[in-house]
Amino acid sequence: MRFLAAIGALAIVVGIGAAAFFFGGYYSVAGTTEDPAAVTWALTRVRTASINRHANDNPPASFGDAAMVQAGAKAYASFGCANCHGAPGVKWLKYSEGLHPDPPDLKEVAGELTPAQLFWVIKNGINMTGMPSFAQAGAQDDEIWSIAAFVKKLPSVSDADYKTWTASAEPKQ
């Protein structure tokens, strides 16, 4: 019984200490400060679990066809995705280096995520990362699916193809 009481008391002390640390302003929220490994681990696990749980939409039958990928490239350019993630022949803008965590290189993660996961992230965004909700920015589901199709193809898109597909793209207001 004493052992359980000691564990309970220890849990209360740790809880009070954590609350004082976080709510007392001792934890730095500066974008220039690296998160402790435990925070990075927890946030990554929470993000991954949330995406896995919520990303359950089925892609349209035309997912991945040439017309959809090209429309997705145009939407990707119009919504400014290249500003943070880059694109074939396009470097990301300097300010994206100040985002914390860093925006992922989509060429690297395209193969790891399912179309449903890409759609969900693009549509809903991710809190505390700088990734906005494109649904909130006015993108319709068909446009979001086309961006997801483009991202899935991104590792094999040439600089010349991207330039051709996005030549008439105008920024969304």
C-alpha cells in the first residue's frame, strides 16, 4: 500500500512540476529552439496516428492519370506549395527555412504516404507546423485530389514537365 501511495505522490509532484514548467513560461516556443527529443517523438507519433485514423477517403477513379497529375501541378503552383516544399526546378523560398518543423521534401515522402493520407493532410493541414488547410483556403475536393496525385508522381516529374504544366498557373488570391 505504501508503494502505491509513493507512486501516487510522485505522479502528483511530477504533474505539478510539469505544469509549472510549461505554464510558467520556462518551455521556449521560439522557432529557433529545437524541441526536446521526447516532444519531437510525441508530436510525430500523435501526427502519424491522427493521419492514419482520419485519412479514409477513397481516391477518384481517375487518380494518377496524366490529366489529373498535370492539373495537380498547376494547383500545386497556384496555391504556393512550392514556396515551402519546392518543386522540380523550383527551390523553396528562404522563409520556409524558418518554419519549425521543417517542411518535408515531398519527393522523399510521396512514396511513404497513401493517396488518402496526402488528401487528408492537404485538405485539413497540420496544427503547429505551418501546413495550412487548403479546404479553408478555398480548394475543392477535386482540386485537392489532383494535388495529391501530383505529389504521388512528384519523384518522377522532370523540371521541363513541371515548367510546361505550370506555365499558365496564377496564384490563388
